[in-house]
Amino acid sequence: MNKLEQLRQMSVVVADTGDIEAIRKFQPQDCTTNPSLILKAAQLPGYSSLVRELIAAMPKDGDPDDLLDHLTVRIGTELSKIVPGNVSTEVDAYLSYDKDLAVAKARKLIALYEEQGVGKDRILIKLAATWEGIQAAKELLADGIRCNLTLVFSKEQAIACAQAGVYLISPFVGRITDWYKKAQGVDGFSIDEDPGVQSVKSIYAHFKAHGYQTVVMGASFRSAAQVEALAGCDRLTVSPQLLEELAGSEGELTRQLSPQEGHEQEPEITQVQFRWALAANPMANEKLAEGIVNFHNDTEKLRDLLKKF
């Protein structure tokens, strides 16, 4: 078996793309999107007719956000026809610090999916792992809406998510590594010293030791070596380029992470502790803010793109 086939036996593989053809090719269990990926997907030839159809159906003086929501859900609906598992759909990053508006947007997206015949059991609502985003996920869980908390850069973010009962978190491997490379002025790290890889390993071990049921899904990979270093993680969301590389790679893939269930107790993280931990962690603080702003900027670019159709 190639390394991708071996990886599937250890971790649930998720496609980090909105490209239907790439998803058909690699047949992942789940797929995940964000504003950056939706922006790319909307420019693919396969989606042009769908975009034009949506624009024609919307009121000429309608709310641009409404068109964006419909597009996001339509792309997600198409993806749900290909993957057997979950499709992650992201709430506008601009709402990352407003719990109530984030909850309202999530409920709207779920309602639009239901209009397309896709139940909430197939959708994960993506929210940034701010304090407000985590509390929004906790409120949505009471409605049976599961969430994927993204832009996780610290153990404190991860623990707060788990204690809120969040279904899944996405710690960002590559972006953590990028920050430390720049901060330390180095070209790279050995895979055993890679800060992004070590961050996910630490979160995974902590979750298993404390019996948290939240799924850990490594994300934002820069190399196949980073993916291989986390073989055995609950889930791994990987770009088509790296999926292609793994599929073309032979040799034995060794499991790196194994579940060892424990039941250690720890106090719940308070809002003050959460915010202080972020403030005291320059990498996590900077990358969380940067990620939110970049996702929102891509949302703005997508709005501008839709005006040209």
C-alpha cells in the first residue's frame, strides 16, 4: 500500500479543499472548507454555472451576505454528495468576537442546508477558537449543531474547546511552524523538533489522558513529512497536493499517535485564564488574529468576485 492508503488505516483523512474533482479523486471521509477555499472554488470552471444560477435567482437589490451564504451552502451541498461523512462550513470570521451573531449565522447556514436536503448531522459549523467562538459552539451544541473550532494554536484554546463539549478542533500545524521559523530566523526544523507537530502531539496526549471526547484534527500542513509525523491522530485534513504526494509514496508508514484513554481531572478554564494564556503566548495570539483577519479578507474578495459574474 502507498502511504495514503496506510494513513487511512490510522486516521480519518479529510480533504482540505472545495474542489469537487480533487475530492472525487482522493475519496476522503470528510471535507472541510473556509473562506479562502470557497474563494478558490468559486473561480473553478466547474462552479461557474452554479454561481451564475445563484446570482440570477437572488433579488437584484438583495443582501450580498445572503448570496454568499447561499453560495457557501450550495458548494457544501455538492461536496456532501461526494463524501460519506461531514462537511465543515465556516461562519464569517468577522463574527469571531460576537457570540450571538455567530450563533445566528450558524443557525441560518444549517437552515439553508436543510432546504437543500442536507441534515445538520452531515454539517460541522466552523468557528474561530476565540472565547466567544467557543461559547457559541457550546450554545449550538444544545441545538444538536456540531462545531469544528478552527485556528487553534495553543493548548489552552484546545482545552477550553474540549471542556465546552466541542465536537472537533483543528490545530494548525504549518502556521505554528511558520511563526517559529520566522521568530528564530531558521530555515526549518527536523520533524522531531517541529513546533507545529509537537503542538498537536501535546494536545492529542492531553485529551486522551483526560478522557476528552473532542476530536483532534491536525490541519494546515506544509509537507507530507508533517502529515506522516501525526499518523494516528483522530483526523488529518490535508490539501490535494499533499494527498497526491502521499498517494505516490511507497514505504512503511509508522503510527505516531495511539489513543490511551485516561480520566485525569482538571479545573475548567475561566475566561480570564483563557485570555491571559493567549496574551502570554505571542505565537498563538498573533496567529489567531492573523488567521481571523485573513479569512475575513478572503470573504471580502469573494464578495467582490461575485459582483463580476
